[in-house]
Amino acid sequence: MSEFNDFADRVDTIIRDLCLYDDPVNTYLEVINFWFLPNLEWILARPPTTIFSEGNFDRNVVDWAIGTKCYPLLRYLVLNGWDVNHERQGYHCPWYLGMPCVIKDPKLVRWFLAHGADPSLVPTRPAEYGLDMQGAQGQLLKLAACWGPLETFCLLQDSGANIKYSLALHAAAYKGPRQLPILRHLLQEGALDVNEVYAFDHRAGTPLLEAIEGRNEEGVRLLLEYGADPDPKLQNGSAIAAAQSLAKNDPDMSRRILDMLAGAIESRRQVNDQAAI
């Protein structure tokens, strides 16, 4: 028994050191395949510790475990104090839940939610991530609208992620056909203003303008169908000007979108004329 305990302590030390210190990727594979996985059952059965609390771990190992979907190692980290809500300093997104590889994989999202990830959290210093306070509140759903499938978006939304400041309509509209399911979901749900104006790169934009600039023809059609203003009064640019600018690279698309805008403008004029009678 003492020999086994000595062996168990040695294995535990090897795995713990892997998670604490920066090692080459080939070391990860060697430790995981030779030491960790063959002894997984009793390693995970050992009493939990707090050794990885307070950010006391090598974030490259955590990123590797997430990227390779090594769930046993993620569980080992959690059992030994890793807080899945710990902020990822120095990254564009402050949360592990918002990593592109997580957002794109509903199974990983479910794992994080099941292990305590809170999608409503706001980073302690939003400016470090290029966010204001409102943008920080909605950042997670904005990222999901950019990169994730509809299943991920709904999982996060249903789990408390902030929709109000997410700019999810803008994001899904700009990202094109791949994100049409999310765009359609948001329009059907009606939780966001289809004509919300927000500044992007020093210019004012609505979801319709983002769809045009993202060359998302079906997105333009959907937004108009759900009441998007075809000729919004913006400080910089317009939907018509954005559609005209597409003619340089795709004159056919430019013409089709301009036709949609003209049709929507005429329909609005007729409605207004009828209301005035």
C-alpha cells in the first residue's frame, strides 16, 4: 500500500506541476497519455484541493485542455480549485466561456455551465478588453452571435447572459449566411430593436447597415421583413450608400439590395400616405 501511495503522490505531483508551470505542448501529451489518463479513476477520486485557486495555474495548459476538449483534465482542474469564471487577463475576451473554440461547441458550453460558469458576469476592468460598461454586459452574446451556432446562443441566453447590450443583431447581421439562424431567432423573439443605432469604428450603424456591409443579402431581406428602416437617418453614411459601394466588387448584389431598399421605401411611403388620408 505504501508503494502505491508513493506512486500516487509521484503521479499527482507530475500532473500538478504540468498545470502550474509553462511546458512545451509535447510535454502535455506525454503527461496526459502516459501518467494521467491510465490512472484517471483514482486521480479524480483523491480529496480535492485549492491548489489552482486564485489564478494559480498555467493558462496555456487550461487553453490546451479546452482546445483539445480534454474533459478529464478540465475536471481535475476544477476539483483542485480552478474557478471557471476566472478572468483571462491579456485576451480579447475575459471569460473562458467566451473563447471561440468554446462558443462554437455547444458541448463545451454545456460543460462550463454545468461546472459553474456564469454568463451574466461583467469583467472587473472592462476597458482592458476595449469595452465600456454596457458593452461588457452584453459581450458574451455578441461573441456568440458572431461565432456560435444557434444552440450555443440560446444556451447562454437562457442561462442569464445579457441580451440588452449585446448588439447581437448587429453582429449576426454582419457575419453573413452562417449566422442567419441567430438573426432569425432574434427577429422572431423581438427582444432587440431592429433599428438600434450603435457606433462601430467611429461610424453610426444599424443592423441593416451591418448586413449590407457584411454582404449578407438574405440578412437584408430578413431585416426589412421585420421592420428595419430602409433609409435610416444616420450621421455617417446610409444604407443606400453602403449598397451602392458594393457595386465595385459585386454589381449584381448591389443592384439586388438597392432594389430591396427601394421597394421597402416605397412600401413605407404608401403606408404613410394611407395613414394620412
